[in-house]
Amino acid sequence: MRKIFLALACAVAATPLVAPAQVSVNINVPGIIAVAPPAPRYEVMPSPRSGQIWIQGNWYWGNNDYVWRPGRWEPARPDYDYAPGRWVKADGGYRWVEGNWKSKGKGGGQGSDHCPPGQAKKGRC
């Protein structure tokens, strides 16, 4: 009787316990950041410069964290306005849309979807 009880106890101990399975899936979509960017930092815009435009600083994703990229001056482009970059919600996360130049639509029948010379090859249009 004692041998049966001992064999039964060993069998129960060797039986795996049934537990509900939990699966976590993390799909890494290129360019999508799961964590929302922090609020933009306040930057004082420097005094205007002739022939230059000020591009406000922004957060960018680097080394698994947001890093602040300070504002900078860029050469102005005649007949173009600069559309600043921005974070947009996309596919359950956030995606950075790089700033680019937009035609003012003046002269030559160019619409607002015209890409400035040399910018398409750089991936800006």
C-alpha cells in the first residue's frame, strides 16, 4: 500500500501543471516608434538672417530613446515655402515625416506637388 501511495505521489509530482498560455507579439514595423515623442522644447528663434529660414528643433529617435535636435538655419529657396517635419500617429505608433519644400504655385504652371530641383534624388519629395 505504501509503495502504491509513493508511486502515485511521484506520478502527480511529475505531471506538468496546466497553465493558460499567454503570447505577446511585438511586431517591429520599420520607421514606427511605439512610444509617443515628448512635447517640443521651447527654442528662442534667433534674429532673422537674410536669405535664410529658421527650422525649429525637433525630437528624433536614436539609440532606443528620443534625442533633441536643435533648430538650425537653412538657405531660403525662392518660390518655395518650408513645411516643417512632424510626428504623426501611424500603425499603432508614431512615424516621423521629414520637413520639405513646397512650391508656392507661382508661374510656370507648377502645382503645389512640384519637387524642387535635386530634392527627389535626396528622398525629400
